Amino acid sequence: MAGSGTAQLRTGDALLRVEHLVVNFHAGPRQRVHAVSDVSFDVLEGETLGLVGESGCGKSTTGRAVMQLPRPTSGSVRFAGQELTALKRGALRETRPQMQMIFQDPISSLNPRRRVVDIVAEPLAIWGRGGGAERDAKVREVFDAVGLDVDAAGDRRPYQFSGGQCQRISIARSLMLDPRLLICDEPVSALDVSVQAQILNLLADTKKRYGLTMIFIAHDLAVVKNVSDRVAVMYLGKLCEVAGADDLYEHPTHPYTNALLASIPEPDPQVRPSTNGAGLAGEIPSPVSPPSGCRFRTRCPRAQDRCAAEEPQMRQMRPDHFVACHFPVESPVSFGATRSTASNQ
Amino acid sequence: MPEPPSSRPPSRPDVVPAGIPSTSLGVMAGAPAGGEVLEGPADVQLGEAKTARAPSAAIRRLGFAFWISVGWVALVILLAVLANLLPLDDPNGIGSSLPKQSPSLQHLLGTDSLGRDIFSRIIFGARVSLIVGFTSIFIGMVVGGTLGLIAGFYRGPLDAIFDGASTVALAFPALVFLLAIVAAVGQSLFTVVVSIGILSIAPLFRIVRANTIVYAQREFVLAARALGARRIRIMAREILPNVLPTALSFALVAVAIAIVAEGALAFLGLSVRPPTPTWGGMISEGRTSLEQDALICLWPSLALFFTVLALNFAGDRLRSFFEIREGGL
Amino acid sequence: MRARRDRQTTGYPAAPETSGPLLEVADLTTHFRTGRGMVRAVDGVSFSLDRGRTLGVVGESGSGKTVLSRSIMGLLPRTNVVRSGEVRFAGRELTALTEAELRDIWGVEIGMVFQDPMTSLNPVMRVGRQITESLRHHLGVDRAEGRRRAVALLDSVGIPEPEQRLGDFPHQLSGGMRQRVTIAVALACGPRLLMADEPTTALDVTVQAQILDLLARQQRERYMAMVLVTHDLGVVAGRTDEIAVMYAGKIVEKAPTRTLFSDMKMPYTEALLKSIPKLADPSHTTLSVIPGRPPDLVNLPTGCRFYPRCPYAQQRCRDEEPPLQEATTPGHVYRCWFPVGTPEGRDALDRNRREGRLDAGAPVAPAGA
Ligand SMILES: Nc1ncnc2c1ncn2[C@@H]1O[C@H](COP(=O)(O)OP(=O)(O)O)[C@@H](O)[C@H]1O
Ligand SMILES: Nc1ncnc2c1ncn2[C@@H]1O[C@H](COP(=O)(O)OP(=O)(O)O)[C@@H](O)[C@H]1O
Ligand code: SF4
Ligand code: SF4
Ligand SMILES: [Mg+2]
Ligand SMILES: [Mg+2]
């Protein structure tokens, strides 16, 4: 994908299966934003799928379309055997407890006027579940799960907490209804590296403790790799490459994946950052009028005429490693190798 | 400032055995497995500066002048409510005393050209001003606020219509509208209240709508939708509490404007019928004898001026107060 | 070089050339008086920076990095600030200058790039004017020449179609493009020092790499000195000559970049480095974390400011503040009683581990706070 196709979908039961997802927004007269264009992926029960790409490539829109917030323009979203796009409003509401979302901006995700205990207890109040004592116990449990002390923190309001703590509160709220799927939309992008590590570990623990399936969205491949089993690389509304997290790093096949990897600032002075070339030049084009053929061609160092004429389809390169590119990096110059030899200053 | 329950690490050395670092464990609730340890205490720095639970801090931050303003408005309301119980002269007792007396112990602010006690008339006149100010804005708030909340939350064609209508309404010359209604329907307290109330719908609608649009885009609203909250609940629980403080502080300013509007109507003789005292009417009556006795005109003007000033100031302070709290972090 | 010629041809008084370092900061202290007490945001910071060199300043947010860089430039609030110490720039003592005199230094001798481009760009002024404005004001170039230079500048910071972009407003540009424009504005008068405060924190990794490359190239070509402030050790690793690690208002370790990574002495530096997810690690690697948060700058812990979070901490750390000590490598200084990689440090760590005390990355017994 920077092409389309469904080769990457697995047979058998997936908790979530998204096929040919399209989301367009209206932007002024006769202008449409092609935010997500024909994206397909699946997530198995208990798996974490990482979704990575530059900002504006449609990651959040994809995550929200899965939740039907708003409903996608077209395509299919099957969750636990139910076709969400076909559900009426009432029936869709019934599925809400099973899917939850955490957002990028920790402050904006919490109502500034409410006490954090009320924010966290709200899901039960919405669904009228449990009596007072039961609710208190559940609130206590999730506060405990995210490492906050309900007695000390509960009565305060969101602005009295740091970004990292607000993100914990968001996670606590999302756990209240015992969801099966948790969509994390750049939960650590606004945080310091030290706090980022705390939250990433917390998410890993939470996943284990509650048996969650996750979609983890980020723009930093190193972060995504740390939490994911499988990674989907996204560019301008399309998928580029889908593979296991470790496999993707060892054999990045799509030119865009390679570029993303080259941009990560390695905390090692031996690794000299790419000056010209390896890094990605230019900026992501407007999704209002995306390039023809392969959407990455305007920035791709390997682009040929064929890339403009024909959209690449997802195909398998290695076991469980899929790429949408006409001229994939077949035998990638191993990333570690180029980097370590480039250490002469 | 009371110590927050999650105490700061260094402040409790007594509970620490020989080991030092364990001090900071004191602030950590059950740390989840896998090397995860929580960040320290709830943000003490921000907490103390902005704590909503510490009323004394809030009182201090609103400032002395704010509380003077509130005190003044409260005093005026109290006097107006208790006017019948107070040992006041009959405000309409024409000729019960000599006209145009200077202030004395008997007549604190003197008497007007018909020999009525000015102090008593100002207090009874406050009733009209306050009833008009608060009731009309209450009407405007309920109607305009509700429409603003709905329009801002749902957007779409309905919103476009309301918004266009409010633009037109705001372009309309307000005083002309007031004069027209009163002239057509006739003078009465009810007419004045309702017509000023109608006039206040459009501006209050716009304030509430604009704020609603801002908050409706915040991610906590999306989170509530993802949790399956119904729209009515989202409006009531998530958006209204955020919109209300700004709207109410704006409403205080609107009350001041309404009181001035009533004063202007009364000045033109179009508010409640004489002899019922109103501030605007008193100013108008005093005008005729302005040269001989400026005080007759001055007292009601001062009452009007300070009440309007106090309402304006209090509304303004409240607005910035809420903005600061909101801006935290 | 070009900068100096500009100044001479336009009659702008060139600052006196001295042989010493371009920037020398000695014992700089900046405190804020607040209702809660004194916020000790910067507390006795010293360093020096030569022409053409880059210093990275790294630390968690709230450690005083921004206050430090603003304090160096004299860009502080007018009230409730207590500043002491010396800032010598090209032989002049900046702390002694009036604001009017400083204005001839800001943007001319010292360029600035901030985290949020919108704070340094005027939202209602076209991009072209923002660049030519300072050229014309400081260097007295005429309109046509200003425009020519603005185009050249936008071109040199990698903005495509610079002529067209001159007429754009900042909000019409993407985040990365805006940051390029702020860099162009900062470079317009040919400064000798560039202060970059988290210039890439708000940007994507790909754009971050581009902006960092751009800064490095400009710096090399112009022989500028640069202070690069960031919270990410990865950002400064390959792009600085020297790194200063800040914690709670103090520089706790400073070393040439390679030395810092290969032979770090501060437990804080080590912990900061370990908390970054590394590409080379397999997925699902548990990250080491620094527990807790930086201290409240009003109520600082006694002794070493890092002790409540330090895996090496001992009783001594709480009682005595460690002085700045020199390591074996020249230019490498640190503040620690039990440095990483020394026998004392290893002992301290072992003892804490044995006794089950706080240790970043290891499970900690739940405490009923
Ligand atoms: N409500 C909307 N209306 C119009 N355009 C939108 C809307 N939401 C997102 N977009 C556009 O869709 C594209 C993808 O956005 P998004 O999914 O937020 O990207 P990401 O999360 O990857 O940064 C962007 O170009 C964005 O401007
Ligand atoms: N004008 C000010 N008044 C009071 N405190 C301030 C002011 N500016 C910054 N601070 C405080 O100084 C500390 C350091 O802030 P800063 O330099 O912005 O940190 P960093 O840039 O490292 O994230 C913070 O605790 C901040 O609250
Ligand atoms: S080689 Fe062609 S198909 Fe492959 S990413 Fe580049 S432009 Fe797209
Ligand atoms: S002095 Fe002690 S507490 Fe401070 S960093 Fe060194 S070992 Fe840790
Ligand atoms: Mg997004
Ligand atoms: Mg900063």
C-alpha cells in the first residue's frame, strides 16, 4: 500500500478484522481529504498491532474509524464476529464497553472540571453498572493497576497532575468496563522520555493483567517496536508494510520503512546520524490530492515510472512479512552494519 | 496549605529507616509488577498554586476588589428584598415631608421635589432594577444557553440557521426594538423583562455556542462517546460544566447591561409606570431640578453606577479566574 | 564569515574579537519569587562554549533548561526574578547590559529557535517580512536586497519555492516548514551563537531528523556556536561536541559527547539513557524507568538532589551535597558520591539491590501511601 490489498490478512479468527477501510472528510467545496484509503489489517486476540507513520498519515482516523467515531466512509470493520459498520446506533452502543481508546493529549483527554475519581467512575455510571460499594472497589482496583493512590489523588482535578499521571488516569478509565480491545493513539508522544518509559511499561503490564488486545499508534518506530507483536507502517492513508515487530526491524523492505528507521535518533554517538540521503527528504503531500500510483513515489529514492502509473499491491516477501512496493529493498543493506561503519568522524 | 495526602518524599524523614531512597516509596501506591514504578506525588507545584479545594487561596486570588463588588451587589439585593421590613419612609408618600430637603438624620439622602424620601426610593427602586436585570438575563440564559449548547454540540444545518439568526438579531438596534415593543404592548414590568430577555438571547447564545464548539472537540468528549455515553449525558456532564462558568461570568456583565437598559427606558418614561420608583425614573425626575439640587439626580445615578460597575467587575474577574484555572499546565 | 562582512559593509559595529571562548557562563543562578516560595530554576550553572562548537543541554522537563537558555540571553520576566552570576559573550558581560543594548544582540549576535515556532513567529505577518524586518532594522539593507537575502535564506533552510513562500502567513505552513522559517529568521543576521530550545520536540521523527541535519549544516557553514536544548539524549548523541546534563537546576554531569556515552559517571545520566527504547532491543523489552518525578524546585531535597530516585543512593547522598568533581577525561565533570563504573558505585548499587531498596527497573514493594 502505499498501496492496497489484503494479502496480509490472516486466516482464522481475528478479534478485529478491518477490510478496505476508507475515510474521507469534506474540506470545502468539492474538496475531499482522503485520510484513509483502502486499509486492511487484522488483530488476533491478545496481540498488539503497532501502527506507525508520520503525522497526518491517517493513524488517528484509522483508530477512530475502528471505533466508528465517526463511521468510516466505506469498508468493513468486524469485531468479535460483528460487523460494526452495519450496526444501528443502539446496537453499536452495546459494543462500546468492549473497545476503548486512549488519546495523545493527556490533558485534553480528561474533563478539567471533574474530580479524577468521578472521571474514572464515569464508565460505570454511564452503564448504570454496580452499586456504590461495587463501583468503589472497581475504581480502587484500576487506580491500583495504574499505580495511583485513589485516596491521595482521587479528589483532585486533572490540572493538578503531570502529563504522565493524566495518561495513567486515562488508562484507568479505559479499564473500567473490562474492554477486550484497547486503541492507544500516541499515548506517549507528548511525554518526556523518562515518563514515556513508565507509561510503556505500564501498558505492557496492563495488557498482561487484563488480557487485552491492543492497537498502538505512534510515530516513533523504536517505541512501536517495544510494545508491538506486529507492526503496520502507514503512509498517506495507505499501508506500506506489515510484519512482525522484530522481523520488520531486521528486514525493512519498503523504502519508507527504511527511511523511518533512518530518522530515529539513536542515543549512541558512534552512530552518526544520516546527513543527506538515508533520511527522508521533503514532507508528506496533501491528502486532498494524493499522488497517483504509489503515494510514496514523490519522496521515494527508488521510484520508477511504473510507480506513478500503477498502485502496488500488498504481497508476501517472507513468512508473515508483507509489503506494497514495486521495487522493495530485497536484500536490505543491514541497518546496523551501515550505521556502525559510519562511525569515523 | 495542608500537606497533600501523598506526601513529598523529603518531608518525612522520620519514617525512613537507614535506607534513603525508600523515602520516595512512601508516595507510591502498589507499584505494578515488571519494574513499573509510579511517578512521584501528584503535582505538588501546580496543586498548591491552583488547588480548588483550598477556598482561602481562591478567595485571595480573586482579589479584594472582587469581594468588595460582590459585597456591594449582595447589600443591594438584601436591602431590596427586606425593604418592606426596614423602617423606611413610604417611597411614594407625596408631600409627607418638605420637598428638596438636604440629607439629614431623618432623610438620609434628603427628599425629592415631591417631598419623597430619596433613600427609601432608591432601595425600592433597586427592586425594579434587580428584577429586570436578573430575570431578563435568566430568560436569555435559559433560552440562548440551551440553544447554544445544542447548536454547538450538534452543528449541522440547525446550527447554521441559529447562528445566522443570531447574527441578524445582533445587528438589530436594541433600543429601537425595546421602544417598539413597549410602545406596542404597553408599559409594564413584564413587558420590560421579557423584551430585554429576548434581546439577551442572541449574545448569550453566541457565547455558549462558541464555547461548546471548543469543548466538543476536546478528547474527553470523544472518550465519553467511546464509553457509550448518550449525547444528552455528554452535554450535561462533560460540556455544560465547562461552558457554564464562562457563561455565568458573562451573564453577570449582561445583568449590568440589562440594568442600564432598564434605566434608559425609565429615563424615557417607558419602564414601569410612576410613581413606582426606579433608578432610571428617579434620574429622569431629578433632571428637571438639576440646577437647583443636583443631589436628587446624583444619588440614583451613584446607585446605578456602583451596581453596574460591581457586576461588570465581578463578571470580569470571574472570567479570568476560570481561564487561569483552565490554563493549568 | 559572511555575517561579519555584512556588519562591516553596513557599518554595524562588530563586537570586539577576543581570543577566549565565545560564551562563558559562570555560576549563573536564576530564581523566581512566587507565592509558594523561591523557585530555584537555575542554580549555579557554569560552562563555556567555543566558536563553531555545539553544547547539548539535556534533562527531564522542569529541570530548568529553558530558564537557563533564557537567562543567558537576558530574556526573563521583569519582575520577581533573582538572577546572579556572569554571562560573558564575545568579551561582553551580558548581565550588565540594558534591554536596549541586548536588543542589538538578540537576533543579531545570538539567534534563537524555540520549541513552538508559533511563539517566535508573528502570526499576522507574512513570512518574508519577518525575515527582512530584522535584516533591515539591524543591518540596514534596502528592500530589494532584503528580499534577495530572504529568498536565499529560505532556500538554504530547505524551503521549496522560496519566492512564493515569502507571501505566506505562518499558519499556512506545516509544522516542519514553520520551524525552518524560524531557523531562517534566527540566521538572518548571521549570529555567532544559536540557542535552540527543544527545536524538534513538537515534530515527527522524520522531520526532526531533517531539522537537526539542517541545524548541523548551517552551523558548520557559518562556523556558529550552538546550544541545543532537548529532553532526548538520542537527539544530542550524534550532533554535539559536548553535553551538559541538567537536573533540578544544576548541571550534574558535563563531558565531551563520546566520553559521556562511553564513560558516564552520573547515575542520572545512566538512568536517562536506559529509559530510551532502543531499536536494537527485541520487542517487549521491559524498559528501565526512573521512578518518581523531579523534585519540587521550591522544596529541594538536601544533599544530592537526585537521591530520592537514585538506585545508587546511600545515607551520605542525603546528608552532603556532592561537589562538582573532575573525571579522568579532560572536560568531564560530575556531581556524585558513588559514580557509575567505579568500585564505590558498584558497591552502593549492590548494597541497595541486596537490601531491596529502590532500584530503577526492579519491582518495588507496594507501599500504602
Ligand atoms: N475531522 C476532520 N476533517 C477534515 N480533515 C481531517 C479531519 N480529521 C483528520 N483530518 C485530516 O486527515 C488526515 C489524517 O489525519 P490523522 O488521522 O489525524 O493523522 P495522524 O493521526 O496520522 O497524524 C490529515 O490530513 C488531517 O488533516
Ligand atoms: N516565570 C516563572 N515563574 C516561576 N517559575 C518559573 C517561571 N518560569 C519557569 N519556572 C519554573 O522553573 C522550572 C524550570 O522550568 P523550565 O526551564 O521551563 O524547564 P525545562 O525547560 O527544563 O522543561 C519549572 O519548575 C518552572 O515551573
Ligand atoms: S519503489 Fe515505487 S512502489 Fe515502491 S515505495 Fe517507491 S515509489 Fe512506491
Ligand atoms: S550522589 Fe548519591 S544520590 Fe546523588 S547521584 Fe550520586 S549516588 Fe545518586
Ligand atoms: Mg494522530
Ligand atoms: Mg523547556
